[in-house]
Amino acid sequence: MIHKIKQLILLAILVSVGYFLLSNHIIYFGNGIKLLKKSRPTSAYTFFSIENKKVEDILKIEDLRNDGIGDFLVEIGKLNNEEKEQLEHNITSRP
């Protein structure tokens, strides 16, 4: 009986960790990491580094852009709010 309870607890922990990973982007940057909530559970871009990447290339990734990576880039000083708005507008208005 105790063995079965331990298995269920372990399973619950593994499911929780899996759901956490499917529900968050883990963004690496120079000074650490940032958790960015995903709009829907998916494995796309769960681990993402912004080091040595141009902000335009980062913002071109629709999943990250929709989940607020632009605001994070403003927060860490990679660009200002006006630049973010202009880049997002340019990217989303292209055919």
C-alpha cells in the first residue's frame, strides 16, 4: 500500500513538472532566466536564449511575440517601448 502511494506521489510530481514546462517559456538572458507564461500549453520554445540574437529575430517568432517577449525585452533594456511597438507593427503587417 505504501509503495502504491509513493508511486502516485511521484507520478503527480512528474505530471506537475510536465505541465509547468508546457505552460511556461524559460527565457535565458545575460543575468539569469525569466519565466514567461505561454498562452496555451505547448512544447514550442519552452527553453529559449536571447543571447546573441537580434531583437527583430526574436520578435519574428509568433509564439513568443504573442506571449509578451516584447515587454520583457523592454524591461531588460534591449529596446524601448516605441521601438517595440514599431517592430511588432512591421512584423505583423507583412504579408
